[in-house]
Amino acid sequence: MPSFIDSDKISVWARSEVGTLTISNLINGYVDGSFRPKTNLTRAEGQASTSIFILS
């Protein structure tokens, strides 16, 4: 799994999926190198994710 500065906060059950989605460039994390797994998505982030999944 790509290393995020807060990767230790990603739940064990989600690590494999986060790694797969990151390697596939479907998710990238934030500019500061974090993933923020315990933070809620904004509407804009949710829409961007939905668009990426639909178009890929």
C-alpha cells in the first residue's frame, strides 16, 4: 500500500482496498501526503469520486 503520513489510522479491514484503489489511481489522498481515513468526505470529494468511478 502506498504510504500516507497517517496510514496507521486506516482500519485494518480497509487497508487492502485503499491500497488497490490508490495503485489504480482512483483515489490519491491529499496534497500533504495524508489520507484522513477518519474524516468525512465533503460533497465535492464525494462527487469527484463518483465521477472518477463512473468514467473509469
